[in-house]
Amino acid sequence: MVRTSTIAVMVLILVLVTAGVLGVMLLLRRRGGRWRDFFLGAGTFFLFAMVLEQLLHQVVLRSPIGPVLQGNVWLTALYGGLAAGLFEETGRFCAFKLVLRGQRERITALSYGIGHGGGEAFLLLGMTYINNLILMFTLSNGGVLPPALDSAVRGLAAVPVTAYLWALFERIPAVAFHMSASVLVFAAAKQPGKLWLFPAAILLHALLDFTAIVCNAYLPLPALELLITVFALAVVWLGYRVYNNLQKNQEIP
């Protein structure tokens, strides 16, 4: 039997994530942000992280070194972190340098960043929860699922509600990181002498994912989330300093 509390929490998380992302974008709109940049961020994340990066994983993890990488958490974290950093930050750089080459207002970086982070939240968290909810409703209403799928859904239903709430909390530093990384890459693409911020963003992204994967294997969930939050706050501080040095927007006071 699927608990009503589990379904309710999943629905609540979907609503809060959607409202949070759209709420931030609406605030940015009041300062001159554009929906075009928001959707470009989401689309670029999908292309570079969900398509191109996955193609790399298909090749690498099916090669002879695949079992070696997957058999050691440190190597898994190193490979996964570098791949995510390289593809996602390169996607940002291409978007700012090519698609948004005429945009120099700094608010563009934030609008793009919330689209990138929001797109990740929707694809990795939202779509998963929507799929889980459909299966749970099917099971709750007497529907029949294949044995393996039935067992998996019942296992998800038995997960403590707090675990789902941690997934919601995790999105906050993740989105903050993506907005800050977008500021760094925007500066690298637009400001002379700031190109070094592009590889810096790649390394910061790789380090964040490396830390998350390794610590997930050794630390309890609250400690992991605290560590990731502290790391994200450090990147937010760096992004804030860079943002203040960017060309001012034609913002609405």
C-alpha cells in the first residue's frame, strides 16, 4: 500500500520547485531579465548534460576502462565530476559566446542560470517524481504493474518522507551554484582578461560533483547536504564579487 503522506510530499515538492524557479525568474524579469535567456539555459543544459554528456558515458563506461571507473568510488567521482563540469560549463560558454553574443547586461547571466538550474531540477527531480507518482497512483487504485516495477514502486513508497524533503533541500544550493557559475562563465565570455573564469568554473563544478559522490559513500545525508551547501555558498560569494564588477544592467529601479 502506498502511503498518502509519500504522495502528498512528492506533490508538494513538485509545486515548491516549480514555484521557486518561476518565482526567481519573475523577480529577475522585474530587473530586466528575459524569458528567452531562461529557456536557453534550460535547453542548453538538456543538450550538453542530457544528450552530449550521456553519449560520452555510453562510450567510456562500455569501454575496457568502464568497470575500473565504476568499481572505485574515487575514480567514479573524478570521472563524473570532470565530465559534468566540462560539458555543462562549456554549454554555458557556447551559449554566452555564440547565441547571446550581443547581450552584455549582467542580468542575462542570472536569467540563464536559473533556467539551467531550474531545467536540471525539472529533468532530474521533477520528471522522476512525476513518473513515480503515476506509478504510485496506478498501484493505489488497484492497477497491476510488472513484478520488478511493482517491487521498485513499493520500495520507493517505503522510503521515509524526510528523504524526499532532503532532495528538495538539495535543489536550493544546486540552483544557487548554477546561477553563480553562470555569472563566472558570462564574465569569461564577455570581459577581456577574464577568460580564466571559464576553466575555473569547470574545476569548481567538477569539485562540487566529486565531493558529492565521494561524501555520499562515506557520510550521512545531513552531513553531505551541509557540506554541499557550504561549498555552494563559497561559489555564490565568488559569483557575487564577479557580478558586481560586470557592466551594469539597464535595470528597473
